Amino acid sequence: MRNKYKRSAFFDMSDDLFYQISLIGFLIIFSSMVFFLTKYREKRDSNVSQISKTEQIKF
């Protein structure tokens, strides 16, 4: 009896290779998320400091 759920040779890779690719992808996504969060925080802090400066000038 033939296996009717046989995968194609294109997608046939070892588990170790799949885990390495998954780990590298996760690290890239995580590092980009941390990078954009730090940039967002810096931008937000600069906006808050500008608001406080304009409040001081008004008084």
C-alpha cells in the first residue's frame, strides 16, 4: 500500500535544519521588535519633553 500523504522532495528537510531556520527567524523578528520599540520610546520621550518646554514658555 502506497503512502498517499507523501511530501514532495522540495519540502523534505531535516528537523535540525527546520529548527535552525525557525530560531534564526525568531531572533530576527524579536530583535527588530526591540529596535522599533526603543525608537518609539525615544520619539515619545522627546515629544513629552517638547510639551513640557512649551508649557514653561507659556507661563
